[in-house]
Amino acid sequence: MLERVKGYLSTISPISGVSVDMTEMKFWGPVGCNDCYGIGYKGRIGIYEIMTMNKDIEGVMLSAAVSEYAIQEIAVQNGMITMVQEGLLRALQGITSVEEVFSVAQ
């Protein structure tokens, strides 16, 4: 699983301003308690994927060859962090687990 996580995090664009130390990765798993009824999670937190429109994306959208994949590729090159990457960054902070991220954002 660590290689899968590294694969996702290694594709974060430097333009995003986010950097991850791939040598010091530590993840936590859920530990149940009475407050969370034994599931290991309490409350909810959103993970988001926000794309900023630019001329390159607009050009693809207006072309006959419009493609979700082409738009995502351009957005990522321009600094967008995908939903899976955002979730994995939160897992690195100890806010959630890698398993939970992969179960909701694939």
C-alpha cells in the first residue's frame, strides 16, 4: 500500500506549493473508543478537488476533442491537487486513515 500512496503523492505538481517528504511518511489507523462507538472515527471532514479555470482548460473544453482526462491532466499540471491526494495529505496529518481515503475517493 505504501508504494500506491507514494505513487499518488509523487505526482503532486510543484506549482501547487505542496511538498511531501517521501522518506518520513507515517500513517495512523482508526482506534475505537466509547465516544466513536468503536469505529475509530468521530465527525466528518471534507476532501476537495478544486480546479482553477485557465486558457488551456478552456481551449480543451471548447475543442471537439474535449475529454475529462485531458482537462484533469492540464489542471494537475497547473497545481490542482486531486481528491485522493488531498485525502492522503490529511492521512499524513493523522486526521484520517489511508484505507478510509481509498474507500471514498478513487
